[in-house]
Amino acid sequence: MNPNRRRFLQSAAPLLLSGPLVAAEPSVPGLQGHIYRTLKIGMVKEGATLADKFRIAKEAGFQGIELNPPGLDIEETLAAIKATGLPVDGTVCNSHWKIRHTSPDPAVRAQALEDLKGALRETKAIGGHTVLLVVGHGDDGPEEEIWPRSVANIAQAVPLAAELGVAIAIENVWNHFLYNHNAGPDQNAEKFVRYVDEFQSPWVGMQFDIGNHWKFGQPGAWIRALGKRIIKLDIKGFSRAADKFTPIGEAPDDLPWEDVRAALQEINYHGWCAAEVSGGNLGELKKVADGINRVLGLM
């Protein structure tokens, strides 16, 4: 078993499930007991303090929350966790889009590495177990250059990730890398599989975004191909027909959620699923949690 997955299962066991109870379709098995709901801190649009935002997220039905290091106020975060009982399950490296591991500039790559290391350390300090990372952008050069360049840079942070017990979770995004942004919806996850495997470490995996690549491939097939490499999920809705992101599970969202659930069961996925949508006030966040419950069959 992936060491990061084992750590999650040990730490998550005491958590109490909360939030709206929405069953899956009767003919489709759900993922009750397999998946825990979390969300990005930027989705919580109300709350004067960090603790207020944690309370709102918890009341909306989420069981964890993701912050954006490096640069966190560690004391304030620990106080918010203590006051609300809501854990920080993981984080998102806040500089990865602008300061990239694929950059042709060695100074930029050095800063990207320092930012990743800082995010790993801060995530450990607040009890999280993953740092989401966008590895770079295809604009930085041809794939045959930016692939090894980014792997070599990120690999320098892997020993620290292993020491801290905090995994680097690579997200599949629209960054023109490891897929063809101008091609159709019949693409597969082969390049993501090869990319993750190059690190040869259980401390590097995928934070697979279910909605991001419905435009380019079948999410169920990608989940099956990535298998144990998936250490966390992101979730959003998307409509191929309308070519746009949508609320989770609401028309015109046409994601094949039944196959997504089946694929997650087949790879025996247990872990966190992070909403990555616009968010809003308490009422809007409850709708997001309800949507996750509905499409994944959570109780």
C-alpha cells in the first residue's frame, strides 16, 4: 500500500462524517466510507477570520480544507484547527503557475524548488499530508525539454517530502503539457503515468482532477490507468456539449459519473476529494457538498 495512503487511512479513521445525505442511483454503487470531502480555502467567500472560514466550511458539510502555502500563518492556522476541529488535509503550492519547474531560467526553477520545499514544510506543520503541484507549462519549451527539466527540479524536493511524510500531488490541468490541448476527446493518461513513474517514489503521485480532462479523455479510463498513482482527487463539473465548466452534477454537466464511481472502486481508492469550483457563501458551499455527495454516492 502507498505509504501516503496508509497515513491517510490511519489519520482519517476517527473523523465523523457529516453533511447532507444523498444516495447514489440505486443501480450504481456509491463510495461511502471511501471518500472524504474537502475544498479550497478560496472557495469560502464569507468569514472575517480564518477560524470563521473553517467553521463555515465544516457547517457546509466538508471534512477538511486546503490552504495555499508557502507563506501561511502557522499559529493562526493551528488555532483555527483547534477551534473548529476541521483539519487541513492538504495544500496547494501558491506560486506554481507563475514560478514554474519547467522554466528555461535556472533562477526561476531554483525559486520554484524553494517554494515547493517551503510548502511541504508548512503543510507538515499544520498537519496536512499533500501539496498539490502544477509542474509547469508547455509554453516553456518543447516537451522533450521541459519533461526532464521539470522532473530533475521537482526530484530535488522528494527526499524532503519523504522525510516529512507529505506527498507531492501533481494535478492534471490545462497547461499544454502531458496531453495535446488542440486534439480531441480520445486522449489517454499514458504520459501522466510515465511522468509520475519517473520519480520512482511513493511520495509523488497524482491529485487527479476528474473534471479537468473530460474535454480530452474518458475520466474513468484515466482513473484506471493511473491506479495507485492517484493519492487525492479534485472535482468539478464539465460539459463537453457546452464546452464549459459547470456546477458538479448539474445540467449541462455531462461527465460520466457512473463510470467514475466504478473506476474509483476498481482501483480501491480511499482518500480525500477536493472541490475546486467558484464557491461562495454557506448556502452555495452546501450545494457544492451536496453535488459531491450525489455524483460520488456518498452518505
